Amino acid sequence: MDQPNTMGCVICSRQVSLRACSSCGVHLYCSPKCQKEDWKVHKILCATWESFKQPPAGRVDLRRVIVFEVSQPVVRFAWVPVRWIPGEGESYDNPDVSGVLEAREGGRLGGFALCNRNAVRNRYMKNPLMINHRDAALLDGSPTNMGVAKHLPPGKAAGGRGLVWKGPLIVLKSQSEPERILNVDLRDFRDVADWLAQWVLGLA
């Protein structure tokens, strides 16, 4: 049975004997075993969390996202501006990711995958993640995404021969009713990593 992604252990979702990561203070673990299992992924962004806890200059129009760089083996937090679009029938946040895309991507993306359940951890997310990408990236000769390839390569389950992510990858977090863009955090990165682990196997 799926468990909600609440403030339990980031690996097993247990809510007993919890201790926070001594560096970021965000990730909670129920045991040294769970912390050790998470470290390979957690260490990618843990050290940079402090400088991204609050938006620069107190700007309320910025949202924290996760960027997997295409041309270099880098995964990082970034801020993107969001504009509220009012409407009679539907109002929504419109994020502008052009400032965090590499120049050759043309400043725009065409598609996204919605991640609202972590199949690896057997839990669902209160607010789904939007895995933003270009629709035709796997078919149009786009280069391998080095951020994904370096930090989240196909593992033993795929025999090292799983699918390879190509083109840009930017992760946002959404809320419905009203349709808002929220800040992505460190716990969301664990869910993204697990989603990609499923994707390389063709299961996501």
C-alpha cells in the first residue's frame, strides 16, 4: 500500500527514531542504514542547500527548481521567475525556464512528465513533480544529458544498458486548485532520482 511522502525517513518513510542530516538539516533518517543508502544521491545537492533556502533579495516571484545540465556533469538548484496568469475560467502560474537553459536549447521546452508517485519507495507525493524536457530529444540527435549520465547512470538492474536521457531536464513542483508552481526541495530530489532509475529501465 502506498504511503504519503510526509516528513518521515526519506528512504523507508518510517516516522520513528528520526534524525536529520547534520549538513542540510532537511533529510530525515530512521537509521544509519537508510542514511547510507541515500548518501550517493543526497550528496549531489546537500552542500548547496544553505545558499538556496531563500530566494535572492527576498523576491516572491521566484521558484526553486532542479537543473540537470546537458553539456557538463552538473546537477544544481536554480531560481526561475513565475508569473501568475489570471483568467475567467482558469488561472495558473507560468514559469519561465529560459534563463536556466543552455543557449542551444533555444530558451524553451515542449513537454513534461508528471511524477506523482515514487514506485521505488512505494509512496505518493502530495504535490507532483514536473519533469520538463523536449518532446523529441530522444529522436532528434540531442546530446546525452551529462548531469543525468554522471550522477544517475543506468545501474546494475539495467545491466548498464538502460535508456539514456538526452537533452535538457528541469524539475519543478506543482500544486492544483489553484494551479501553482512550488519550490522544489531536497526531499523531492530523492523522488526524482528514483523516477529516473525507473525511467532508464523503461518503467516510468
